[in-house]
Amino acid sequence: MLPLSPKPNTGVLGRMSCRFGSGTFWRKIFSGIRRLVSPVFLLSISQTPCAQTLRVVCAEIAPFCYVEDGVSRGYVYEIGQEILKRLELQSRIEIQPLARSLQTVQKNSRVISLWVGRIPEREKTVRWLTPIVIDAFHIFTLKGRAEANTVDKARQLSAIASTIAGANLIAAQHASLLRIEATSSEESNLKKLLVGRVDGWIATKNTADYTFAKHGLQRSEFNRGIKLADYTAYIAASVDIDEQTASEWIRVFETMHSDGHTRRIMQKYGVGDP
């Protein structure tokens, strides 16, 4: 007796197999499609805002952002940590010198800088999200050595300390203060003032008070001279930041302000009004 032959498949799949061949044919077809489609699909996924890594930087100036005994601290730094926590983001905050942090947010994609002083020279270089620091720049001098309670007196000082790439340096230039020594460290600026290398130091009230206290100095040992400019720093983003990310950061910061979290951090670091 001849062996029984399998019943022919008369359905749609059977007819397709008869017409186009075995399953090997279809495996080759779908394999080719995957090779063509997958790179395009993966590229489109990688370009979505959610898939791209968000970089977060913070300029290192105390009491806003600094490292002490190997631990990152500061009013602005802790605000950033809390925002990342509430948004459930894994981004790490990079603490950088002021000049580098400015370049990072101005020249790269998908970057948040936790505080950038808003001045006309920077207006179109970043996207301004929300104010985080309000202060003012004054010229501080040692009592008994020099005074700078007017612009004319400030112009007579032998040299004035400021910050490299800082808004205080721009404020000095706007006031036609020409004898400026800029460094990347506010502590260095105070030390130069104490040893007489400069006669004045342009700083915000919060930075000056913190630096005085750190070195065991009293505010009463210094003159707080003329106010050169008001100072407002913003949480800022690279100009290409997507609308969703920008809106989320603004929303979370406003929520922290409303629920008192921001005020508690300000009090922790002694950050106050100018």
C-alpha cells in the first residue's frame, strides 16, 4: 500500500505557499525588511526628547553650588537635585567653573544649567526658564583702607576683583571700571582683597556673606559700597530644548516654591534678599 500523502492545504496560506514558495522565501523577505526598517526606526526613537540624555550643569560659586569635604552642596545644587528627583530623572549634576558651565549650555544640545545670570549679552544664547537667584552686585572694600560708595571713588581704586566670564565683570565694564582682575574663584578674590593685591571686590551679598563667614570674618570689617547692578539668575536651557522638558522644569520649580521646599533650602544656606 502506498503511504498516505498529507492533505493539501487549500486555504489562503496554502495557496500563497504554492504561488510564492516555502517558508524560507518569507523568512528572507521579512529579514530584508527588518534590515531596511530597523535603522530608520531606531534613529527616529533615538531622536525623541525622552530618549536623549538630558545634561545638567551647575556653576561653582558658593553658597549656590560648591564642593565641601568631597560633598556637593549649595542652594541651587539642592534645588536641582530635588527637581531631578521629582521628575524621576537619572541625570547627574556636573559642577563646573562658571565660564565652562556657560559654554556647556550655550554650545550643546539638551542641557539645563541650574543658574545663569541674565544679562543682555546672554539674552539669545540660552532659553530662560525661571528665576532662581535674586541678588545685586556691590563693591566690597576693607574698612580703613578704601571706599567705593560712588562710581567715581570706585574708578580711583588701584584694582578691583571680579569673576572670569561673570556678570559682575560685565557690570564693571558697563560702569567703566577698567582696572579689573578676574579669577575663577571668589575665595581667591577675597584673599587678594585681604592681602592688598586689589582694593575692591565685586560680589553679590550672598556670596560675600558666605565667603566672609567661611574665613571667620565679620561683615562689619568691610564696606559694602555702591551697587553696580541688580542680579537675577535663571534656570536656563540650551536653545534647542524641547517644550515638554522646559515646561516640566518650570512646573516642578513652581511647585517647590509653593510647598515651601525652596524656602527651606534658602534658609539652610543663609540665602536671602539683596
